[in-house]
Amino acid sequence: MKKILLIEDNDDVRENTAEILELSNYKVFTAPNGKDGVEVAFRELPDLIVCDIMMPVLDGYGVLHMLSKNPQTSAIPFIFLTAKSEKSDFRKGMEMGADDYLTKPFDGIELLNAIEARLKKTESLKKNFTHDMKGVNEFLQSAEQTGKVQLTSDEREVHNYKKKQTLYTEGQRPVAVYFVVEGKVKVSRTNEDLKELITSIHGPGEFFGYTAILEETNYRDNAEILEDAELMLIPRKDFLELINNDATVARQFIKLLTHNVVEKEESLLNLAYSSLRKKVANGLVQVLTKFKDEKGTLEISRENLANIIGSATESLIRTLSDFKSEGLIDIKHGKIIILDEKRLKNLLY
């Protein structure tokens, strides 16, 4: 029996919705506010969460934010209930990782259909895909069936490469993510003395070349074929579809990308899900201790700050301007003054 957690502050809505779910053979847990809901989620680990947005103590956005930070609850499908229909509410929730929305008032059939569809899609992506071309293709087919991921083609392109052939060099714009079917590829950097430093060697079953796409930067390294190889290319557009358009698909893909290496997984999730505002906020807090002067202000070029954060300089400047108007920072004579470090740390989106 599947477990559903319903978080809703309106007693009538909560009781009526819980009854509908119980009659549909779900085991239902309820909570009257976000704080209690988070505690129940950590304790019961439900298969799906239905959560109101506007609640006392902790709203729905706060619930989703807290659950997304815990490895045990981050992959639980999440459906928002909202009495609002403004586009900003939908966009904010989806950017934070919500899987679906229902606008109040809704009927029982609408709710059950949304739950059943999300559970079915989640189950199809729970299987462990093998780290070979067959497993990758199975994953891509499963991902496209979710309905949110629109890939450019059903067939992935496989190319043959000769030893010592260059795939890409530092400064080039990334156009695809590479998957090694056969052979080996080395990734390296060159220092100021033109000395090569090999940063990684990729063999069959491994992906590479995705970091630059996630960071929206050009390549910072070079890739060369070590021995004759077959590589499957996932176009940039398809890769971003897989990462950005469905939270469950993205988490499964990241596990495939990283071979379940926890550190890389967390880093990629941050790159994939953090909005530009949150990236800039986190970056400001991180560089504060390294670059602040005696007065606690930051004196660093916008270009260098953009490189540290992993964003375009123009986007960074616009975001800093927004932060200034919101009273989070001040900017005087090119220096950044942090006015509210706590709020920067705790930005939800």
C-alpha cells in the first residue's frame, strides 16, 4: 500500500482529501502545518507528498526546501495545492523542484489522476540502469515517457574516434555530453608553463563534458582520445531537458552520470536546481571570508566573481542590482557591502 502525506492547514479540506485518498487504498498521513509535515515526512518516508502552499508556521515552499536537503526525502514526488493561479507561484514552485500543481478547488478524480500519474512515472525511474549504452538508452526512453522531457531524437549518435584525436579544447563552447561506449579519453589542463595536468581519464560506462553545460561556461579543460574509442553524444539541448524539466528524471540521471558518487551528486544537484539568485547569494557568502577587507566589504572584479559562481558576468550584475534594491547588499565605488548575510544564506529560490 502506497503512503501519501497530506499537509494542509484547512481542517475541512484536509479531512475530506484524506478520506478520498483512504477510500482509494492509500495509507494516509496528515499534518496541519509545514513544520509538522516535515517531521512526519522524515519519520514515515511517504511515497508522495501533497502539500498546501499558504500555511502558518512553515509554508509549502519551506517544506519543499527542507525536504530537498535531506537525501532520504529529496526524491519523494511533491504535489503543491494552491488557491492562487498567478504564473509567478507556478514558476517559483517548479524552479524549486515541485513535480505538479493542483489549483483549489479541485475534485477527487483530478487529485487521484495526478497522484497515480506521478507514482507511475516515479516507479518507472526507480530501476537501476546499467552503465552501458543499453542502460543509457533505456533510461532515455523511460525519461521521455514522463511527458515533461522532450528529446530531439529517439536515437543517440555514436561516433568512432582515433587515438590522439582531440574532442574539445579549453575555451570552446560545449555542444554535447559524451558517454564512453569503448576506449579511453583523457581530460587535462595546461598551466602557464604549458605543462599538462591530467585531471581525469574516462573509460566505458562513464560520462564527461557535462560540467561546462551546467555552469553555462566554455570548456576549462581539454579532452583527447587515449585509445581508439566509441562515444555516444547527448546533445546539449537534450542534456538540459533531462536535468531541468523533471526533478525525478534529473535525480536518476545524476546518479547515472556520477556512478552514485555522493559528493559529485550533491554538487550537480546544486548546479541543476539552484536558481541564479541562489547561486549568486551562495557565492557572495562563500567569497566573503576570502576577499573582504578590514571593513567587511568585498573588493573583487565582477568577472572574477562570475567565474567563481559559474554565471555570465551580465547575469551576475543584474542579480547584484536586484539584491541591492532588496536591501541584501549595497554597492559603493565598485565594492560590495553585505547588509544581510543571514538572508542571503537562507534564500529559498
